[in-house]
Amino acid sequence: MLVIAIAQAFQYTWLAKHRKEKCKIAELCGITVKVRSDLHDKVKAEQELLQQTMNQYIEMILTEHFNPKIIEKGGTDMNSNNRTLAFQVSEELFQRVKNYFAKHPKLKQREFVVGLIEQELDRFEAQEVQKEQAEVAPESGDATGDGSADE
């Protein structure tokens, strides 16, 4: 069972005694859900990777879901024409990444992966531009038109 307490302004959980009672803005409300064990394992693994409490992790997910934010680097809204990249890694690589995040607690997993992808794409695109310029340079050198090389 995954127990989720949505943290807002205070660091305590307020559980409604009756279903009709509503959470007040300044108070915390409890959410209790049952999920498949494989999904629970994924949630727990990512929560540990981010070094957050379960409350912090679930609040982050719910906040991102209900309040789409502006992505710092790209400047686009989370709901506007974005695509998802998802992949699995070996346990060994996962542990290496987890250790890296332990030493860089302010770094978010998304920022880390997107940063690596952008770095490699920038490198690749710079190489492509250099190749294109190298191909254009010899062609422009042959276009002198005086024909003196053959005489």
C-alpha cells in the first residue's frame, strides 16, 4: 500500500474523519491508494533516487500534473507539444546514477538527462556544420573560372 500525504503549508497530515469533510487550504489531506507492486517499486525507486520523502515525491508529481510548469531550459509549457523519452537501464548503471545524485542533491533527474542529450546533440550538430563548410570550401576554390591551371 502506498500512502500519500499531500504537503502544502504545514508539515503534518490532517485526515478527514468523514468523507464529507473537506481539506482546508492550509491543512494537509491524506490520500491512501493501492497500486500494483511493480508500479510501487518504480515509484519507490525514483523517490529514493531523488532523495525525497514519499510526501515530497508525490506532492511534486501532483503539482506538476495539476500546475504545468515552464521548463527552465527550453522555456516551453509542459502541456505544449512535448514528447516523452523512457528507457530502462541496468541495475549497475542505475546505482551509479543514484550515487551521482547523492553527491548532487539539487540536480533533478530530468535536468541531468536532458542536459546530456543536449550536450551530445550540440556536439553532433557542430560537427555537421564543420563537414558542410569543409565540403563547400573546396568547391568555391575551384570556381575561379580563369582556367590557368590547365595551361
